[in-house]
Amino acid sequence: MPKNARYHSLGKRTWFTLRCYFCETRILSYDSHIVYDGNFTSIKRQIVCTHCLQHDKKMVRCEICEGRFIAQNNNGVSPLYHTLSNSIICSECSQNMTWPSTAIEERNPSFHEIGSERTYGIELEVSIANDHYKLYKENNWGVINDQTYGVAKELVSPILQGDKGLESIENICKFVKQLGWKTSKACGYHLHIGCDDLPVSKLQQIVAAYFLTHDFWFSCVNRNRQQNRFCENHRWSYRDIKKIYDNDMSQDRGTSYWRSFVRTVNDLHHKYAWSNWLAYNKFQTVEIRLHQGTLYPLQIINWIKGNLKFVDWSANSSLSEIEELFLNKSNSYQFGQSLNKQFEIISNIWNDNKLSDYYLKKINKRKEQRNKYVYS
């Protein structure tokens, strides 16, 4: 039955008294489910009399579903639509709407704070996304649905670069926190690092460097992410990585084997590897899926800085230099260096005392939590 409808019996028929949403005129109808009978029209379950309907200036049209709605009733309000950046969106569409991110045109970017000229992008999963439609056309960020249980929406950045990108992250986090957005253990934070400028040999070095520093990166995140099926351990071995080099006899052959490597080790279920190279085939990026969900700018930005500087160093080094630092050749029972040694090396790579101190505190905190868990 439409809203503002009452029924009563007159003779053999049951008649319904309907009230126009706009002018509040009462209308008689013998069928509560009728859409149009010459005297009124039902729009989104709201009754509009013919007189009001003919006054187009009182009606608005949803930009998404193109439905027509009353601009406002006699009380001066309308719960049927929202005005978002001069766009009319009906209430139903606003709750379900999603949109992609849009490109940002940066001029004269600065790299002083971030310390890398590499492009990047982030995806922030959230468990509560109140009034997400208010972000529509307010900035270049996108909001999409996510199929993960416990995740309401995913906030997607445009392609970012330099210090302006970090500023954009701080602004969006402040905005969504004001809306009451929150994360939970079900949420993750995914970082995409642009690698479109790198040849195959450089990509191979980055794969090897991340593989050999597994313990360090896992020590920087919450324990629930360390055994999470959405950021699994690699299913390939270091021998598979070495095969890329053995087959890299020429640029063409190396490129072919690189694509085969990515396709083979990242099967349909392994796009959830913590460093996901399947993303390279689609976006020319490596996706680091390891970090827990967060809306704290400091956590987000430090993770970006640390990974971008590490990728730059890996791309500018050789495989022999990477192995010299991270392979433990003195102990046949331990493949890579210890966690403390990995942190020492990566800290020197970063050359950023604040960043190193930040993650040293996190690593020590994780150790305390692990010891408490083991001995409790």
C-alpha cells in the first residue's frame, strides 16, 4: 500500500483515501496498488496528484535511474533524493551507488617527503561506510563494493604520485572519519606500486627482494594478517625466481618467461598472495596486500614510503647485490637473514630515521604480543 493511504468500505467496494505528498490533497481510489488512474501517480511509493505532477518546476530527476521526484513538500523537505555536487541522486540509488576513481592531473609534483617518484595507489576496505554517497564528485576517489564478508565498501584512490598524493590520503581519511567510517579485522589495505617503467630484469629483482624479506614485512602488520587467506604466503620458491634469470637470454625471451612465471605462480586462487604479481598483467603494478585495514593516515603513509623506497632500491640493484645482503650463506638451515638483520639492512635502504623508528616500535610490540601469546 502506498504511504499516506487509508481504506474504508463504501457499498460493495473498498475505497482508499490517498494523500498527495506535495499538496496533501486527499484522493479516492478503489485500488491501493494502482500506479496511475488519471487523478494521481505513484512515484517511489509516494502519491502525487495530477495537478502537482504537471508542474515540472516542482519535480527533479535522478541522474542514475532517471526517476522523477518531488522537489519538496509543503514542509520544505524531501527524503526522496540528495543533491550531490549539483547532481540529483534519489535516496535508493544513493545507498547502492558505486563509482570508480578518476585521474588527477599533477603539475610540478614534489617528492621531498615521500622520497620516491614512483606512482602508487591504495584500496582501503571498511566495515562501516555511513553516507558514502557524500563522497560522490567531491574528489577523485572512488567507492566500490567488495565481496569479502564483513567489508561494506572499498575506498579506491586514483593513481597518486609524490607528496600531493600523501596530502590527498590525509584529506580523504579525515573526511570519512567525520562520516563515521570504521574498519574491522575483516578489512585490508592494499597498496599498488607502479612498475610500468621497469624492464623484465628489474621486475625479477623486486620479486626476489620481497621474497627474501618476507619475515620483515610480516612483522610490521597485525597477527591476524599473518595467517589470512586474502594475503597468503607465496606458493613459489626461490628456485622459480632463479629460473627467470636462467631463461633471460634475451629481452624477448625474458619477457615471455616473465609472463609465464606470473601466470603460473598466480593461479586463479593465488591472486591473494601478499605480494600479488598477477596485478602486473592488468595494471603494470605489484599489489602489496599484507597490511591490515586502517583509516589512520600515519599508518597508510609510512607503509607507502617504506615500500616505494624498497622497490626503488631493488630495481636499482642487481640480483647478486640483493642475494649478498639477504641470503644467509653461513647457515644452511636458515634460508634468509634473521629478522633483526633484515630490519637493519632495510633501515639503511630507507635512510629515514623516523620511518625506521616507527617500524622498530611495531616489530618490538609484535614480539611482546607473540611471547605473551606463546607463554600464556
